[in-house]
Amino acid sequence: MVQNKKNESVFHVVNLMVQFFTETFVSVALGYFIGKYLDQWLFDDRVILTYVFIVLGIFSGLWMLIKRVLKNIGGGKDDEKGQHN
């Protein structure tokens, strides 16, 4: 039983890590392409918006990680409260 809980916990952490890297990669890639397109359209030789959108993509990935972790932490507490009532 203890080994099963340990494996479940490890798989959960690995799942969170994979989701974080996937979401962050997609957010940064979208930010790069949107920023590059806008830079070519608005500023011929500058890459200002590319950097801005890449940073926004990084923050978006971190925000999604924080939301998911807080949801998982809060979800366990809600389940415990529901069982005691």
C-alpha cells in the first residue's frame, strides 16, 4: 500500500513537470511568433515585441503552474472537509 502511494505521488509530480514544460514551451513559442510578426509589421529592424511576448509566455507558463499546484493543494483540503461533514 505504501509503495502504491509513493508511486502515485511520483507520477503526479512528473505529470506536473511535463505539463509545466509543455505549457511554457507552447506559450514561449507563440509569444515568439506573435512578437516576430508584430515587429516585422510595426518596426522593420527592431525586436522589441518579440522579447516582450517571450517574457509574457514565460510568465504565462509560471502562472499556469502556480494555478495548477494551488488547485491540487486546495483540492485535497476540500475533499477532506466534504468527508467529515
